[in-house]
Amino acid sequence: DIVMTQSPDSLAVSLGERATINCQSSQSVLYSPSNKNYLAWYQQKPGQPPKLLIYWASTRDFGVPDRFSGSGSGTEFTLTIDSLQAEDVAVYYCQQYYSTPCSFGQGTKLEIK
Amino acid sequence: EVQLLESGGGLVQPGGSLRLSCVGSGFTSGNYAFTNYAMTWVRQAPGRGLEWVSIISGSGADTAYADSVKGRFIISRENSRNTVHLRMDSLRAEDTALYYCAKRSLHSGALDVWGQGTMVTVSS
């Protein structure tokens, strides 16, 4: 099974600054035939279900602001939030969907400093 | 707009059973019919992170489970009713969680539509 590990567990960033969240997979999630990483990022605000932000490691889902970006390949991935807004306070999760069980990272709680 | 609505949660004693259901709406016909989409259950224990539980293919022929539920939970679907089920047996305290149903995107494979969840509490 693939284990997903996020860092840090929590993060406090000032409004307007950049937030960076890392995600590491225990095995590569790069699907060679398509050259796509089967890695997604989700945002979960209190009392709400998760919301898909990014898939294929770097493609924003419809309607996701462009201050959210994803990068990385293989086993190392990063979610970057530029110019942090108050509404970005949430827990962020990475997930691999390369193989079952489609494991999640433990989550990173993002707060305003 | 595709929406998912879970039901069937509640309070159950350890060793008991429950069946969760998830009904999808807003699916059209042809390539965008419910039967084309793999469906997933994800759970979240109170104050904890997300845990992937199970997945079923669009036809229902293929399923997979987390090790923590294998042999106790069964996922199934009724495509004629746009519904996916999760039968949960031999429930334990550690199964207490909010159970989400989520649709797997045909395009990317990520979970692009989520329900609001149904709460399962296992306690005596």
C-alpha cells in the first residue's frame, strides 16, 4: 500500500503571504503511459466535505482560483497558495489515486498568523 | 449539477450492522450516466483526517477495500436507482466516523463531487 505523508501538520501564514504544503508518497504515483501523476489536493473547511482543488498533481479543478498551484512528480509534491486569503483557512489533504487503497495524507491545518 | 446524498447513519452497538446509501442526482444519459462513474466511500473520525474506505466500478464488477474494513464491509450499487450502498457488519468503536460518498471523475480519476456525509456512531 502507498503511504502518504504531509508536512507540516500545521502552518500559520500572514494574509497576502505564501503558504507551502508538502506531500510525499512511499512509492511513485507517476503513471508512465500517460506521464501523469495520480495525485490530488483537497481543501476541507470546518463543517464541510472536502473540495477538489488540484488533480494530476498540477491541474486546477474548475473554478479554483489561480493562487492555488500544485507541483512535483514521482514521490514529492507541493501545494502552494500565493497571496493567502482569509477564506483559505482550512485543512488540506493530498491523495494518491494511482492504486487502491487510494490513501490520503494526514492533513495540514492552515491558519492565519 | 451532480449532487450526492448519503443516508443510513446512526447509533449502533459494537458488533452490529448498518447499511449506508448514497443517491446521486443530476446525472444525465450516455457518457454522463451514473453507471459510467466509479464511486467511493471515504470516512472521517471525529477530529481526524480522511480515510479512504472502498471503491466500486461503474458496472459494479470491480471493488476494493481498505484493510481496516476488508471482510466486514461490502460496497454495491444499483445503477437503475443511481445509488451506491455500503453494508457494514461487525462494527467496532473505531468505525465511528462521518461517512462521505464521492464520485470519481472520468477525466482525472480524482474525487470531484462529494456528499455531505452521514454519521455512524458505534457505542454501547
